[in-house]
Amino acid sequence: MATTLLAERLTTSPPVSRGCSVIEILAILSGAVGVFLPLGGVIGWWQGAFQLGLAGGVIAIVLTMALVPSGLQRMKRDRPHGYYQHWFAVRLHDLGIRHTPYIRTGGSWDLGRRL
């Protein structure tokens, strides 16, 4: 059986797990570890069971790694490459967290001089 080489996949990293590339999986993992381990440790320390809090953090990381790639896969379905990166950038701009490099204004454009 002959395989065909798709030109659109030459410049993108291949999907590894649930439509996410290795870079996306590592970004999800690092975000989950950065949030849930300290949060679990603080909650466990506050409750008097530090190890149990860390175990809860690890469980939250596993659940995050199971659920978030499925959501990204659903978001990326039938959309162009890089769609969700633009979507997140626009949402962060709408919330006032980060400035987006994309043009977000409408209306007529001119050269800034009179004819």
C-alpha cells in the first residue's frame, strides 16, 4: 500500500495524542504541574495532611491530561492550523490580560493622508 505525503504536514509537528502535538502536550503538562502541585500542597498543609494534598494535586494533573487534550481536539476540528492559538490570544485581549498582535478594529482604512 502506497502512502502519500501531504504537503500541509511538512511544516507542522505531527499529532501524538488526541490530536495534540508533543509541544502542546508538554505545555498542558507544565501548566497543570505548575498550578495543581503547589495548590494541592497548600491545601494539604492547611488541612494538616501535606502528602494527601500532593496526591490530590497529582490526581488533578492526571485528570487535566485526560480532559484538556480532548477539548483542544474538539476545538481544532475542521479549523485551520493555529486556530486555537489565535482564539486564546483574542480571548486574553478581550479580558485585558494581554495585548494581541492581531488587528481587532473594523471600519474603513486609509493611508492617513488626503487625496
